[in-house]
Amino acid sequence: MVEELDPKQLFSLRGHSLSISYLESIVLSEKRYAISSDSSGLVIIWDINIKRPFKQWQAHTDTILTIKQIENELILTQSRDSTVKIWRIPSGSQSPIEVFLLPINSLNFCNIEYNNHNLFTPATVDSNNFDVYNLKWDDKDEFSFTRTISNYSSYQTFKNHNKIEEIIREGELARNDFGIIMKMLFIEESNRLFLGFESGEVIGLEITFNQQEISESVSVETPPKESVSKLAGLFSTTPKSFDKTIINKDPSVKLIYANSFHSPNPVLSMAHNNNKLITGSTNKKIVIHNYLDYSPETESADHITIKKLNYSGVQSLIFNKIHEDLILVSYWSGLIEGISLRSRESEIETKFSIKRELPSVSSIETTIANSENERQLKGTIKLNCLMVMEPHSDKLQQRSSYRELVRNRHNHSGQLIFSGFEDGTIVVYRL
């Protein structure tokens, strides 16, 4: 059961002059940091204890869409400048070192996913499809990569699976694709990739990544050699063993889920927990997909639950790892809500609501109201991204100095909600 929650604002971080584009939590040398980026390609790693930048560098020339920690000191960034870069983060005052660069397709603002050396990106030749790269490197940061899946069409797989020639949506013309990929989400535990499309389609794929080389001993039973007795061997066999080796077998992709409830609105946000996928769009509804109950042979919608929100324009969705059945929903308007999913009704139960307010403006000198004035009159600034930082683990606590423990106790006694705004400000709340 979700208890009553009352988030409190702790502090703000101001180091970006342009719109915040991504927020993530990372661990360096067994210490937790926040990392942020903006629309200019600037990246800042924040020491939360002192509320100041630990490192800051110009990683790209355009908006950063994804930040992932792929190893202890390796950070991956993806930008609208159509590159993926990997950075080694040294200790001390030394600046991050670029150790890898990969040109990719970033025309559609879609994020990328990374798991266990596999990089998932929109396809180079078609934004409707996706590529998968396998990355390798050694202790000297010598990188190599192989494209293991190229220009994979989820629509074509769906079309072949359902034996249809076209998809017709009510109120729009028939189209022979799902449009561009808007959102990716890879689930490590099950090797499932979920894709949200421009058309509103949600597709789930199960990807099997085979090892480069598999050697195993196989035992089979073979009939015995010819005997004098005509009955010999009818009910007996002789075991025989041999070695089998599989080399460079390609990954296999299987369609496991398809849903078009959001159509014709694009899928803009996705979250996953306990075999449930939740998706949001531009309207006032989110969909909970119990995809394990999905059957392509039936038209039943029993596997989905639709929740009606209080507001439209869902910016992000985050499952809470501590408070069961609680999900954080942020809106473009700047509002953040904590809602309970326990209720079986379509209406949501709001547990808390927080909003960064701006000073109201009583009058405007000019008769032409520009966008900045309009935002001030409404008392809101657009919220671009959301991140939850979990409390320090016991291992991290044990390695901290006494001074750091005191600061951690003040700043990290609960979950921290980081919200990134259009004006470059990051506001932090304690949940």
C-alpha cells in the first residue's frame, strides 16, 4: 500500500544556461553523483553533497538525448548531432576523455538503449527501424564494434505475423508503417525491447543474443551394429557422444506484443516494472500493458488497463522502487504527480502533486505578448526531464568519510526527485 507522501524541495542546481535535456544518476569511485545535459551539448556531473559541479565539459554540439553509465568510469552520451560518444571519467580535476565515437541516426529525437555491450539505435537508413551494435573494448580503451542487427523493421514483422497488408486507423488514411520510433526501452532481465512509435503503436520484441562461440557435448542414441539375431536391436540402442560448436550465430528477434491504443497520438514516455509496461502520450491517458497476458490470436483488450490523468502532455513516467504501486508522472506544464496504480478503476488516485511556481506578472509593458511573457503569466516553466536518485546503499555508506556521511544523511535520507526545466534550472525534492 502506498503511504501518504509529502515531497519537500531541498535545493536547486544552476550550471546550465540552456534547456535541460537529460538527467541520470551515476556512481564513480563508489560515490553517487547526478549527471545532467542541455540543448547545447554541455554535460555536468554534480556532487550532490556540496551542490556544485564535479566535472563539466562540452560533449556535443547539439541537444543530448541519452546518458548511460556503461562501466565504472565509462559514460555514454547520444546527441542530436548524430553521434554516440563514450567518455572515460578520470578522478581528480582532469577532464573527461573521449574514447569512442559512432555516427548514428538521431533525426527523430529518439533515445537509445544500452545493455551488456549491445547498443540499440534508430536505423541509419530508416528512422522507422532500428539497428543493434555490439561494442567491445580492452583495458587500453581500444574500441571495436559490429552491427549485429541492421535496419530491422518492426512493422514488417508485425505484418507477417498478422498476415495483413495494411494497418487502418480510425479517422486517418491507411499507412504501411508505424512511422518513426519515438521511444526505446530495453528490459535486461528478459531481453525484451519495447518500441513506441509516431503512430501510437507499441511493439514488444524478444531478442536472443547468442554467444560468439558455444561448445557443448551432445549425447545421442544410435542402433547397434547388425546382429545375427533378427530381433537384436529392436529394443536396444548404443549411446554415442560428440562435440557441437556454434560460431557467430546472428541474434534472433521474436514479436511478443503489439498494441495501438494511443493511435493516432505518438508514444512519448515508457516505464517498466514487474512485467508491466506503462506508456503515455499527448493526451490525458496512460496505458498499463500486462503484456504476458497478450494473445495475438484474439481481439481481447483484457491485457491493458487505461488510467485517466488529471492533465494532458505526459513528459515522463517513472516507477517508484520503494513505494509499491506508485508511479511518478511529469507533465510539460511543470507539474509532477505521484499516482497510485492499485485502484482497478480508470480514475487515478493522486498521492501528491508538486509544481515549481514562478513569480506572477501583473502587467506587461508591451502589447505584443511573447512566449516568455506568456510563460510568466501562467506561472510555469516547461519541464523537460525527470530522474529519481535512490538512497545510498550500505556499501556506499561504508566507504564514505564522516563528513560525507553527515552530508549524505541530510541530502539522501530518502529518494531524491531531480526535475530539469527549460530555463536550465534543476530543482531537487526529497520524497
